[in-house]
Amino acid sequence: MFMIKKILCGIVLFSVFILCGCGKKEELPDKLTVIKERGHLIVGVKYDTKPFGFVDRDNVLKGYDIDLARIIAKKILGNEKQVVFKQVYPHNRIAKLNSGEVDLLIATMTITPQREEVVRFSKPYYTVGQAIMVPQGSPVETIANLNGKRTIVVLGTTGEKNLRRFAPEARVLGYKTYEEGFRALREKRAMAFTTDDTILSGFAQDYPEFVILPQRYTKEGYAIAMKKSHSTDSLAIDIDNILEELTRDGTLVALKHKWVPSESDKFILSKRMKRQIK
Ligand code: GLU
């Protein structure tokens, strides 16, 4: 009897708690409305990841992801200049998104089931594969050859995770930025550097003494990340619609041609596309 009373009492107290709204999480304002009222988008991008987000010799931030952010700002706010960029790294980008420091991440970010637990992803806008970069003439031919060898990764990336999976005996050298990782490779602190083929191609273009091995170990989709919350429901719909439109009208292929030409040799840029992406 005493037990039943106790349970009933618990149910009553719980109902009062719910009715009073005491258990309610704080509702965040609708993100799309916040962005429109603020008048600009705040986008987390890479500054060290050529050709997606990098600072050139004249100190200008540019790349595929930067162009995509400007196109999205134009679609949402009517002006491609209404965007503020903030530098993010793989190890801190999710924290910056979830703290509200940035509205979106457009940062060479692969969709993974683990990340889907903590952020909301758009549809994919670009496909990459994990590759290995080595100095010309290296004896390394496959990822399995990296077992027992020092290999560079950038911390918090899918490259780090996959290396530990595909070459569990590799001696992993982790860096926070791509610049530091590539410097370590040039200084011969490791046998190889592994990450997305597109990112490695940015270095290989500038430093022909390094080559990217032909094999790819994954197929990964880059997507735009938003906070995982009802506050981004309408923003996420808009972003997906925009990406669909950019796929349909050829803008995404044009961006690929502009920034990663080795992957789109056969693509002929129409005049309209040239105008759209400048
Ligand atoms: N796309 C990979 C990832 O999301 C590597 C590049 C990066 O992190 O920026 O982990």
C-alpha cells in the first residue's frame, strides 16, 4: 500500500512539473529569422585547406567553400557580401557551431553517423575519397604499408579515424592544421600524409615533389552542418533547396571546375555559369 501511494505521489509530482513547463528546454529562436534580422550569415570555414578554404598570397580568403557560402548568402539575403567568415579547424568546428558562434559550417566536412548524432547535415554537395600523399619515389604503395610507419593526420578528421581502422599499427602523428601536417611531411618527420584526395591535391599542385597514390579508401560526402535543433528546421529546408537548385542549374559542377579542375576536365563552362561564379 505504502509503495502504491509513493508511486502515485511520484506521478502527481511529475505531472505538475511537466504542466508548469519546468522540464521544458529553453527554446532557441528560429535561426533563419535570426539570420535575416541580423542581415548577415556567419559561416565557419577553413583557412588552410586549399582549394576549399584558404588564404592566398595577397591575404585573400578564397576557395570552393567560400564561393558556396557567398552564393548561399545571396540566395538567403539577396547579397553575396552579407557573410562573415570565421576560421574553424576539424577539432573545434562542432563546438563553434553548437555554441552559436557560427550559423553554418561549410568546411570540407564529411557526413558520418557519429557526427549526425551531434549536428544536422544538409544534403551532400561534394564527393571525395581518402588518399595518401608521399614523397616521389616512396616505397609506400597502399595504406597497409603504413603499419609500423609514421603517418600524418589532422586531428578530428575522418582521415585520422580511417587510418586507425585500415592500418592499426601505423604510428599516428596528429596535427591541428593542414599547414602543420604538410610541414611535418616536408621535414620528413613521417612517411605519408593521409586525408581527403581534394585537400592533398591542393598541396600536390604547389609541391610536385609529392604525389598522391592512386587508391582511394573511402567515398565521403561533404555537407553543410547546422546546429541539431528545431531552431534550424527552416534554415535546413532552405539550404537543401538551394543545394538542389545549384545542382540542377550546374553551379556546383562549375565550382568544381573552377577550384578542382583536375576532377572536371571535360566540363565546359557555360557563359551563364561563368557569370554566376565569377
Ligand atoms: N572531410 C574530412 C573530415 O570531415 C577531412 C577534412 C576536414 O576535416 O576538414 O573529417
